[in-house]
Amino acid sequence: MTEAVLGVDVGTGSLKAGLFLLDGTPLGIRRAAYGVSSPEHDAREQDPREWWTALATTCRELLEHAGVHVLAVAVGGQAPTLVPVDADLNPTYAAITWLDPRSSAEAERLYARLGQPVPVWGSWPAQAAWFSRNRPDEVGRTRWLLGCPDYLTSRLMCAPAALLSVTDAELAAAELDREYFPTAWTPGRVIGAVSPAAAEDTRLPAGTPVVGGHVDGLLGVLGSGVQRPGDACVNCGTSATFTVVSEAPLGYPMFDLHLTGTAANSGAALDWFISNFAEPACAYVELFDAAACIPPGSGGLVFLPNVAGERGAAHDAYARGAWVGLTLAHSRAHLFRALLEGVAFSFRSMQDWLEDAGAPVRHVRCVGGQARSDVWNQIKADVLDRVVLLPRVVEAVALGAAVLAAVGVGAHPDLASAVEAMVRVEKRFDPHPVRVGYYAQLFETYRSLYPLLREANWRLHDLARS
């Protein structure tokens, strides 16, 4: 029977599950959507049970007629997202997502005590500290504090396990007890097996090896195929990450590489625009076709994509978005083109930050759900002034999880061999010299806007709470 591996990506807006042959050929990728709730001001929560329903649904769809032997499964997911559960892995409170700014004050206090900056990715310990201080009744029913991939991995095995790891110093600064955190797994190693109960829900055979996964930002890097210093990956989703392979000792060792990276919330702007400003009959592709007809610069319109705050070059939970330069001459197509350019400018800010830190960017691989548009990929190439490469499988988090699954059970000898076998580049976008020069000038205007609007945005945030 044909052998395959299953990789899972638990994103902010949907779960994607991919079934892959050992050469990376996708036998199928399925998606199940869910929402984000806001039961109080600033809250951005999800019901983790909806993740499990999405996993069960997509797995059943993939396996119904696949006729393959699944060697292993691995799960990647959004981070930092905190999932409090009881001893039976039932949620005691909603998942507090990475979009949720309520723990930002805790994070500032926690890392000030440690004499460190707040991590650009966000902080699980700060989320846990906020939960312990603000939800005492739920804390009383809680046995484990898990991350997003931890929750689904634990549900698959019917036993608590964690990627989420917290240092002793962070625990002390956050005043947390280590007993709430299961033993951390090692990504890429078998940590258990699919339980009979999970097999009934998902149709994965009981006993299928479960391999430790990782957070989505890093699995997207693995699934993009970057291998050499200067190779960069932009994972274009609700959360946008920009990671480059760097020379030791710069960066952090991961997946047998040295990686230097940062993140931004700018990708949330696309989903927000489509949800609120696209007519029901307007197809996704039609928006991009209309944007392609608008000249670069969108008729003197610049968009700040901070609709979900910001955690990239400017760490500000209460940053807000804006179109600047709006006139009667601008149409919805202008607004959308400016949005695409504004998100690309946020990538340029991250690229500049990485290069200033000593990690040069040679070319960029674009992955994630927002990497499917040729129009946008060309804008990225022109704004970044770098060749943009598009892999065959843009759902790189799911593919990265599948790579870990394959290595975990010995189907490939190591990560480098697995990436070489399973990742292929399909398209190339070269920067256009004239547009590169124009966007470089417009980028300077973009960079000037955040500091000019910061004070006003904070006042608006405070007014919204009153």
C-alpha cells in the first residue's frame, strides 16, 4: 500500500490538513474554517473544541478514499495561544489567541523583571499570568496549560503533552506553578500514538505514530524549503512571519539551521477587508484582478495594516490601521491595492530589521494562504526588491508538519533529505527596476506614518473602552 504522512496546520481562521506522499506530492489538502470571538473589550478568543471538530472533519475527508497507509501525523499551530484544560483535556476556558492584547501589560511587567524585551512572537507565560489573575474560578478547574498544537496533539493521544515550554525564570517572574505544564516534547520525534477514541473521530488508524510538531511560523519555514544562508521565508497568513537562514552564531538553532526572524499582524488586514468590504458575489480573484488594474501607489494612497495591533518592528498592542491620502478619486480597487502594498511594506520593514541585525536576505520564498495571488507576489517582489519564489505547496505549515512526521518515523534519514525530497519551487517573480524605485520612495512615507499616529491611536483605544 502507498505510504503517506499527515501534516496539520491549526491557523487563526481555519485548520488545514494535508496528506502527502514521501516525495511531497499532495494527495489532498482540506480546510475547515472557524471564527474568533470577542466577548469583552480586546478579547480575541476561540473554542478549542472547534479545532478538534475541524481536525476530525478534514481527516475523515482526506482518508475516506485515499487508500494509503498513514505512517505518522504531526500538528503545527498558531502561537502563542493558551488553552487551559482539566485532567480529561476538556477546556476550562476559551483559547486566548495570539491576537488577544489583554496580557500585554503582564508581558511588559514580566520581562521588565527579567531585564529582557518582550518576545516579538508574544508570550505564553504572560497569557498564563493574565489567566491566573483574572479568571480564578476557571483556574480552580484547570489541570494543564497547553498551547494550540499541544491541545490537538494531546487529544490525538488522549494524554497531555506539550511543545509549550516555560523557563524557570519566566515561571518565577509570572508567579506560575510548573505543575500546570506537561513535559515538553522534542519536535520531530515520536511522542505517542493515536488513541482508539481519536481514531473513531478522525478515521486515523489507532496506533498511528504521533510525532511532535512545532509552532506554525517555524513549520512554515521548514515547509518552504529554505536551506542556505540568505534564503528567507515569508509566511503570509493572518500572522505574517519573516524568517531568514543566517550564519551562526546569529539567530537560534532550529531544524538543523540557524534562523533569524520576526513577525507582524499585518496579514489579518486581508481577511478583515474581504469580510467587511467585498460584496457576497465578488470572488476572491476578482478583487486581485481589479487591484492589478490600479497603478503602483494606488493614486497616492497608503495603508497602515495594523488592524490587529502590531508585534513586528513596532511592538504595539494598540496600534491601529489607516488609509492615508484618501480622496473622492479613490475606489474600492484603490483601497484594496493600497492594502496589498501596505502589507508588503510591513514585510519590507521586517526585511530591513533582519538585515540591520546582520542577517542578509538573498531571495524570499512566499508561502501561506495569502501567497496564491500572482498580483500580490509581484508587489512583494517589487517592494522587497528581491526575487520571490513560490513553492508548489503554499500550505507550507502542513507540509512542514508532514516533513517532521516523515523524519520522525525514519521515512527520510534527516530533515535536509526530507526537505530536498518533499519541497519544489513552482514560480519565480523578479523585481521590476522602475517599480522598485517608486516603491522605495513610497516606503519612506509609509514608515513615517506609524510614529505620527501612535498617540492618536492610543487615545482612540482608551475612548473605545469608556
